[in-house]
Amino acid sequence: MSAYINRLPLEKMERAVLRSPLKFAATLAVALLSMSPALADELNPVGRWQSTGGESRYEVVPCGDGQLCARLTWLRADARTAENLQYLNEYVVSGAVPASDNRWRGTVHYEGETISGNLTMLSGDHMRVSGCKVIMCQTMEFTRI
């Protein structure tokens, strides 16, 4: 009788899996995803990026205590204006800290202004940086290179 009692919960689980395989698969997927830290690494913005228009390139690096910074590393010939050249090899995003999944909040330095901004990973190879001052906002998208 004790063998039957020990087997009973397993039989119930087997019947539940057979009755609802999709629900079981979804539950299993959620459990596996929540245990896998490797997935968070896929959406890590550290690396080299190019604006979607191809006029500029940036390097996102860790800059202390879990923060991220981004440095302008290259400008296409037609983007080499006096205004843009002042930012070449300078950090244009600093002190970005995790705000939520795939999103960091920090300071954006743009057109002589220092404003609050966000860096959001859209996928492993695409990110968006946005910043607003009062009601004026600027958004740029980037592709990993």
C-alpha cells in the first residue's frame, strides 16, 4: 500500500501533463527562463554601436558600481561638424544604472545640454537612447557592430 501512496502524486502529475501539455510547457519555460542568468547577458548593452543612420559610433562600457557609460568613438565625414567634434572620444552617456529589465537610466550630454535619459535594449543587437528636457525629447537608435 505504501508504494501506491508514494506513486499517487506522480500519477496525478502525469495525468495533468497529458491533459494540458501546452500549459505544462509554458510553466516549464517560465521556470527555466527565471533560472537562467545567461538570458540577461544577451541583452547587455556593453559593446560597440553605430547609429542607425551610420553617422556615428559609440562604445558602451561599465564605468563603476554597475553603471554604464557611452563614449562617442567615430563620426562619418559629413557628421564631423564643429559641434559634433567636441564630443568625439568623450562620454555622452554617464552614470546609467539599471532602471528595469533591459533599461538603464543616466545622464545624456547632447548639444551642450546635460539631461536625464534612458538606454533601452530592444534586442541583443538594437538599442535606443532617449532623453528629455522639459517637453523637448530626442531619441536615437543603434545597431551593434
